[in-house]
Amino acid sequence: MDYAQQHARKRAVNLTLNPVLVEQAKSYTENLSSTVETLLTQFIIEQQQAKQSRQRQADACSAQWNAFNEAGGSFADEHSTL
């Protein structure tokens, strides 16, 4: 978490959580809100990284397909009526 996120204004939000899990979590942390915020930040970072990875894979696939088409043309070119 960067400095701006750490010092961003906080506001109350409503979450629906399993009360047994909440009680168990409270036995491990003095600040449940901070713990949840840290875990949520980690989750967001992981999701952003996964999205970027999928985009890089799609870009690489597209580049390979474009190179293949440039080198050998498209199969559909043989059957074009234009």
C-alpha cells in the first residue's frame, strides 16, 4: 500500500460477514478494519497483476497471429470473392 492509500480518508462501509469468522479474526488482530483493508489491498494487487498477465498473453498471441498472417497470408484469402 502506498503512502496516499495509507493516509486516505476512511469511511464506514457495511459488510455482511460470518459472525463466527469475525470473532475468530478478532482473536488474532487488535484492528480488524486494518487487517481487512490490508487483505483487500493484497487481493486487488493480485487481481490487477492477473489481469495484466492475461493482457500480455493476449497481446503476444495477437502479435504471433499477425506475424503468421503477414508471412503466409490468410487462409480466407484463397476463398475471397472480392
